[in-house]
Amino acid sequence: MGATSTPAYDAHADWYEEFISGGGDYLRRVHATVADLLGTGAGRCLDICCGTGAHASVPARLGWTPVGVDVSGGQLRHARGRLPVIQGDATVLPIADASLPAAMCVLASTDVPDYPAVLGEVARVLRPGGRFVHVGVHPCFVGAFADWGRHPDVVVDERYADRARSFDSWNTGGVRVRVGAWHLPLADQLNATMAAGLRLVRVVEAGPGGVPDLFGFLAVR
């Protein structure tokens, strides 16, 4: 994770490695969603904002060869034991045009100030027919605007429309109070995907207790 111009995760890389490694049921649900959308294949699958490489095992199990890119050198210290990595910004990917059959971005869209720019880079580096999988927090129900403290009741307030970076969270011990998050409303996210030249194939929601905390989609170049 983490592809901002300033690698916010560097100061928290060791903490995050321990945190994500203990992800339990949540991480299993994330990986199941990625696998369901990506499907089997061959060739390189670029893990954009790969962070510590915690998700690399998913494409590997499906026959792909995972390769990671992230701006955070601290995160990549952990990732190098899990997949080949490149240090670079997700908004200017160090990858040739139309060179990849697959790419994915997992739990990282809120780590970049300009996710539409990332989607534009995805479209540039994918071959025609190449697959892109996005899995992230649900933009309607997870963010500074959402209070999960009384789950299964989730309270959403007017900050849903605020696209600025925020360190606010009902969970005072989690990731967001450390590195912050940029919010992109659902319509903006889907419109940016299509504007980049990617064709939406499938959209999924997943979560416990009736309120989805995960949102994912498969798009094709």
C-alpha cells in the first residue's frame, strides 16, 4: 500500500507488516474477493501499491506471476521476500505501454490523492483485453464520514462528499489515523474507471452483517 508523492507508510512499515499479517477473517475476505474477480491466468500481474506484498499470494495461486510497485521503500523491505518489486509512483508507473495482461490494486485506492490518474496508468500499461481488479474499502460505507462503532448500525454523515485527505476514523488504533485517507465517492470512482478507457465487467460488494465494507470490480482494457 501507499503510493503518495510522500511515502507516508515509511514511518509505519514495520507496524503495518505486523498489522496486515494478523488480518484474520478480514484479510481472507479481501483475498477471496480478489481471487473471484481476477480468475486464473498466466503472465505478469502488476500489484499496484503492493505495500508489504501481503496480497501477492492470490495471483500466484491463480497461475499469474505477481510483480509489485510501491513508492514506500519501508514497505518494500517486507515485500521483497514475497514478490519482485519496483519502487515507483502509481500515477507514473515505470512500466511500458500495453505490456501487461493483468493488474490489481488492493486496499490502496485511499492511499493516493489522485486515483483517477492511477486508473489512467492502468489503462496505459495493460494490453488490449488485459484485466484490472480493484478491491478496496467500500466508498459508500467506509471512511471518515462513517461510524462503525455501533455495527451492525453504521452512521454515515455529510462528509461523504468531502474528497480531501482525512485522518479521522472511528477506529483509533487502525491504519487511517496513522497515514490518513483520500476519499473518492462511488460515482467518481466508476466514472474515472470508464473515462480511463477501461470497460467494467463485474462489480461486487462484500461485508458482514448486511453492510458491505468491501467494494471491488473487474475491468478490461
